[in-house]
Amino acid sequence: MLATKEIPELDRGDVLGKAARNAAAALGLTRAELGEIIGRDRTSLNKGIRPSSKSGQLALLFVRCYRGLYALLGGDRANMSHWFRTENRHLRGTPKDLVKNVEGLVTVLRYLDGMRGKI
């Protein structure tokens, strides 16, 4: 008979924290920049991010932006980082700067969702 290995239950906060850190790294952002986007100190990012908190909701939006950009650019990190740091005339700003406040984060997410709808 096959032995079954018990799979530990994942903590949602740890998963969201890791997803946000990985998304930031893929876009060439520092932990301090990620902290500025989601409203947390960079030193607290390893502790996980509760999805129900304000920081958690912002982190979820940020990860969705990353996923949308990943889908549009086929996961090419260099192009993703370039897009994120380059002035966008449709957004009237640089996505990296826009995502530092809630309104800008939502604007970037809507733009990416709209662009994905075209492909």
C-alpha cells in the first residue's frame, strides 16, 4: 500500500506575501518600493500579508497587475520591467509611479485588464 504524506495547510497570508514579493522582484522593484505600494514597512513583508487587511487588498491588486502584465508579455521579465518603468501616454504616467496610490493601482489594473481583453 502506498504511504500518504500529509500536506501541511498553507497560510493565506504567507502565500500572499510571497506572491507580492515575487511579483515585485519580477518587475525589478525593491522591497521598500513594494512596501510603499501596499502600505507596509519593508521589514514586515516577510511576516505575510493578511488578505482581508488594507495592505492585503492592495497586495492582491498588485499581484493581479503582475499577472495581467505577465499574460500580455508572455512572462518576459525584461519587457515587463521595461513596461512598468516607462511613461505610458494612455495612463498619463509611469505605471511604477501610478501604483503607489490606490487610484493609480486600480487604473493600471483596469488598463491591463482592458488590454488583455483585446488579445
